Amino acid sequence: MKPYISSGEILPITENEIAQNIDDFYVFTINGAIVACSKIVDYGEAAELGKFCTLPRFQGKGRARKLAQRLIAEAKALNKKYVFALSIEEKMWQFFESLGFYEIARETLAESWKKNYNFNRPSKALRFDLEP
């Protein structure tokens, strides 16, 4: 995640925070090596999909898509109404839109999420409804 954190694409997270929330992370491995990861965060009726990153040489091969689909399935199993994702990167907006997400105002997201978010960050929020 370090290059993505350095570039500002994903928000910083410490190794201690990862260890404390390890059950929220999903990884894609090849021969035992982690080549992609993502995280799901519970916000009551919703869940955030975040921390998507793939090693450069493994990008463009559907690994992030498989992780996103797995997180969506997990959110459905937890009876969430919707999932959402945020990014400052156009390529990630396009990625989520290709999965059926649509843009929403960040202000409409869960109060528990809003209280810890820096709204000065130039991110776009995207939502995927899980209920029919």
C-alpha cells in the first residue's frame, strides 16, 4: 500500500491499524505472495469498500474486480443495504462504475462515516445498492 499512500491515492494506515483490523482485509495471492488487497468497513446499513491496491505488474488482470465482487458478496451476507467507495482517482471511478456503482454526494453517507472524513479531500463517492 505504501506507493498508493505516498501518492495520496489511498489514505494512510499504520501497520498497527492493519493488525487491529486484519479481519476486514481481503487479499489476492499468487504463489503465496500478496499482489492485491482491499478492505471492507461496516457502517451500519452500509459498508465501505476501500484500500484497493494492486502491485503494478499485476494490474489489469481482474484481481481488483474479484476482490470487489467478494466484498460485495460479503456485504450482502451481512444484510447491508448498500456498499460505497471513494476515490480521488478517475481510474477508480471508472472501475467502480464498471461494477454498477453510481455517483452520490458524500454528505448522504452514514453519519458514523462522515464524522471521521476530511471533506477537503477531492474524492468522489460511488454507491452500489444491494437491495432489490
